[in-house]
Amino acid sequence: MTILNYARLGLRHKDEPTRDKALQKILDAGNKGAKITSRVLGMARNRSSGLEPTNLAKLNRRSARLLEREMSKYRISVELRCGAVPEVPATATRSSRCCLTLINARQAMPSAAVC
């Protein structure tokens, strides 16, 4: 909003000092937004890259429920056979993305491919 408001101010006022002030405020707000975005992305990268003990069976069951709900709309059944699996060092976020990838792949298929 800061950027938009100062852009409007600069457009409304024809005198150079007011425009320069508005442009400086826009630049300052843009730099502040870039710093915030950079920090958030940095935290997300650090959080998602660390391996942690992950129960793959539990993660797979949870993902399968999500996948089953989505796929049932297209008359596709999901069957999960998962025995006892020890916890393994993994990144739950990355592992969960597999499920989303399958959902996205189905949605990208033409409707003629549905059986």
C-alpha cells in the first residue's frame, strides 16, 4: 500500500520535489519489502533442508488420504500397502510434495484419459 500511495502522490503532484520525495519513499518501501521477502525465503530454505526423524508410514497414510479424496472425483482408487517402517532421516515437507505432485499430474491430464 505504501508503494501504491506514494506512486499516486507522485502522479498527482507535478512539482519535482514532491515527485522526488514520492520516488524515494517508493524505493525505500521496495527495499524493505525485498529484505522481508529475503528473510522469509531464507527461513523457509533453512527449515526445509534439515533432515529429521520421520515416520514414513504415518506420512504416507496422511498423504494417501489427501490423494484418495482428490482422485475419487475422477474415479481413481488409491490403495496403500504399508508395513512397519522405522523412522528415517527425511524432510517431511519434501516427502509430502510427492502427494501434491500426483494430484497436480492428475489435474494436468486431459479429461479423455479418465477411465
